[in-house]
Amino acid sequence: MNIAGARKEVYSAEAYVSGKSMDDVKKEFNLTKVVKLGSNENPYAPFPNSLRAMVAEMPVIGVYPEANFIKLRKTLGEKFNLGSEYIGLGHGGGGVLDTIARLFVESGDEVILPKQSYRLYREISKLMGGTVREVSLDDKYTVNIDDIIKTISPKTKLVWMCNPNNPTGTIVDKADIDRLLDALPERAWLVLDEAYAEFSNADELPDTIDLIKKNKRILSVRTFSKYYGLAGARIGYVIASPNVISGFDTVSEPFNANRIALAGAIECLTSDKNNVEKAAKLLLEERERVTDELEKMNLEVTKSYSNFIFFKVPCDADALGLFLTKRGVIVRPCGGWGYANHIRVTIGTKEEMNEFLKQLAEGIRAMNN
């Protein structure tokens, strides 16, 4: 890549690599049916009322979404018992994270992040001229807060953390988050990416809303992509103190959430609330069933607090992943995170997970013969 006039930071960044699409896999391996379990999507979405609301927006797609932009902020505020001034919207969780980087990170700043986590944190920090300090997960595949604290310096501006973590599904508890917040320099902030938080019990995670109300230096980033099943609509949000949201809105693009996504998100929180909760219950039950089945296969499974499972296989994960893909089951091998013998599998429907378990068993047998 050589682009005349491009900022030098562009050359230090790496493009995000998504998992293979169903259409690509069907075409490449001449398949008629594919089970996609590599992108942490919700198999039960879209939900009926959300779908109707999104379709109803099509005739007015030529008009900016002023009313629903305001309404979603208000609805989210009510959900968390906050005023709408605590809520900022964005184009998916990734768009929100990118805006946060533009708000805080400048040349000479340092950011700290877990090495085995969502890669976007690293790249958006580099693009803003920040210096990235990576800390490896511990032997339980969990963020080590003591190592994060040891890495903090006077130049630290942000600590990026995914909780539950992607790709391992592990969490950092309340006490450790409190210790980290107490250790932050005056100018530094913790950005807690809680994209998968709805798949955990509230008492298992830090109470970010309470921390924000207490004026702790923390931002909570959430998304409608996972729990609410609007991955293709691309809508996310940040919860933070009103002065931070004011800055966030200042550096955001105008109307940075599209009309169709806004309509769907509002219904997910209101008229589709029961449908969303029923789907989540099915996913959590399936997560436990599949965990049990993997353990019966004598595989090491990391306890998950998300809508995916991270587990170790007795062979090369990339080779096993290719075996599964050729048989129409897409998973995410974790070699790119440094886990050459681990796979991340999204929880799908019972039928999808049965097909995954069947092909996984066959794949492991084939790899070890």
C-alpha cells in the first residue's frame, strides 16, 4: 500500500479481517447449506416488531432521523435510569470506539490493552498517533489487572478492555475494575467494551452505571449487534458522564446512526423485549449444553460469559477450522490471537450446534489419524 499524502499512521495499522461469509464458503466449497458460527451473531434475529419498524422506515429513508435519534437516547437512558445526556450513539460498537479514540488519543499518548482481545482497539489507537502497550492474558485466559496497573505510566490516556473478553469469553470482576480505576492517572480513562454483557448475570460484572454516576473515569460501550441481533444494522452506544458525551457528540459525524437501525433498536428495547429475552434464554441454555458436550469429548473449555465458547483442541486449530469449513460449519480459529490450538464458536440454534458437534468430532478424529 502506497497512498500519496496519506498520514504516516495509516501504514502502521492493520485492516480488520472478518470471518468468511456464508456465500463465499458456499461458492468456494460447492455447498448448498452453511452453518455460520464464526461472527458471534444472533441466530434468532431480526425480531418481528423490530423488523416491521425497520421496513416502515424505508419510505422516509431520504430524511435525516432526528426524532428516533432523540427517542433512542431517551429510551436507553430510561433503561439504565439515566438522563439521555449520558448516552451517545454511533455506527455500531466499532464506530463508537473509533469516536472515543478521536476524542481522547493524540500523538505522545499511551494506551493499554489486552493482547488477546478485540483488535480494533489497537488499530484505532495507532491511527490517532498513540503508542500501544499490550498486556497478555493470564493462564486462565483472563485480563490480568495487576499487569495492566504495572504498565500504567504518566503518559497513559486510555485503557481499552473488553468485558466479557473476545475471544475468550472471560470476565474481570468488580473488585479488579475498582482497583484499576483507583490506579489511573488523573488524565486517563477506562473504556469498558461491554458488547457481550447481556449474556452475563448483572451481579457477575462491575456496575458501570453506578461507577459513572460516581464520576469515575470510565466509559461503557454497548452494541445492538449481539444480544439484540442487529449486527447488519450497525448501531452501538456509549454511556458516560454528560461532559464526556458532549465531547463525544462534538467529534462524531452528524446523525451517526441510520434511520432503519434506530427504529429496530427502539423496538428491541420496547415491544420486542420479551422476544429478545426468550432468544437469549435459548442461547444461554445451548451454551451450557454445548459446553457439557465439549467436555465429554475431553476438550478444555473456558467458562463463557458471552454468546460464544472458547475451547482447546488436540490439533492445529487452523487446520481443524478448514476441515469444518469444507463441511459447511464456519468457526473462528484463534491462531491470530496467539492461541494456535483454540477455537471460538458462536452459539447458534440447537440444530446448528448439533451439526457443529458432529463435524467437530469427525474433524478431530481426522486430524489425529
